[in-house]
Amino acid sequence: MIAICGAAAAQDAPYLAEPGWQPLLNGKDLAGWRAQDPAKPHEWMAVRGIRFDRWYGPKQLFGVGEGGGRILNGKNGSTQNLVTEKKFGDMELYIEFMIPRGSNSGVYLHGLYEVQILDSFGYTDLTTGDCGAIYHRWIHNGPAGGSPPRVNAMRNAGEWQSYHIWFRAPRFDSSGRKIENARILRVMFNGVTVQDNVEVDGGTRAHMDIREAPENPLMLQGDHGPVAFRNIYWRPLGPLPWR
């Protein structure tokens, strides 16, 4: 696999150009979100802006102002994972993120199936641990499955990046038995397709301790280094635009 040269054509984010998108951040606070373990404290904060200093703070992000449309996983970049109160079935998700050098996070669809976030800028030998990957499962004390990104679409540390994800939930019969695995139908990373129709037969490593189900929450990883998010939007999965 090789790194891409150049960026995808500039265009407005889908939530600005298409109908039906609903925000998961209210631009003021963390309403609608909770810590993975509600009984324990967390350090996530809503801020007006994010600052990254490539020279003096290359492994850190700094929140600017209180209350705003960006969320940051605390001053030290390590806290509990953040989970939506709302549960989702089939969904289309758009989300923007920023990490500093060396950091690591993830977007867990249904709290179970991770699209990896990692500082993979410039990497060419891509694995299931790199940014844009569907992370592997952990079975018998070792990695299993997963899907590396097709290409490296990552911008440099300290820049805003985007995922546009189409997700199909697992299917169950009337008795509750799973009859179809979940599918991550497509992941576009900074406008570039890096995953296409990936079947996920169970929760990937570090997933929530919940069962697969027709509906489950969204989880953002917050315990593996500094990460900021903004512009998190979703809509029910509709006709796929590439078919």
C-alpha cells in the first residue's frame, strides 16, 4: 500500500450540503453524552477552539475558552471514553477530529466496531492499527481480523481530519439470534475511500462491554492520548450514493 499524493477535491461537508443530518454536539456543552462508566469522573470538556503548537507542544492539544462546539479529552489527554445517550441502528456518520503527534483514539460504531484514529502521517506499510483502519478483534490473546486502510489519506498532526462512514447494524431474527454480521459499508477519510463493505463479526478490541444489538450507542475513545472532535453529525442510513 502507498500513501496518496495530494488531497481530494475540496467540497462542503455532507451535513452542510445534504438533507437529514442531525448534530450530536450542541455547540455549548456535553449534553447527550456520558462517560463510559457514569459512576466515575471524566475530564472531557467543551471548548470554543483547539490550539496545537507544532514546536513547543507537539504531543498535546490545548482547549481555548469554555463552552463551544469542540470537545477535548481533558488537559492531559487521557480520560474515560465518551458515549452517546442516544442509540443508533443503521447510520451514516460524519465526524471531524484532530490529534497531535503520536496520539491514538477511535470511533466505535455501536460502541463495538472501531474505526481507528492514529498519528499515521507518512506511513506506507499500513496495518489494522493505522488511521482509517477497521481495528482488529482480540481473540485467544492475539489480534484477529480487521481491515487496513486502502491508502494513507492522513493529514499532518494538528490538522483537522474527517471521517464519513456508512454503517449497517447486525441483523437478528425474532428469537434474538444474530443472522447477519455488522458491516461498515464505506469509510471516506478526508474525502478518500479507505474502506469498502467490510464485514465485522464481533466487537473489536477495547469495545464496550455490551452485546451486539439492532441499536447501540456511539463511543469516542479518550484514554490513549489527546484528541479533539468537532462537527459530529448523523442521519439514518438511506440509499447508498455509489449504487
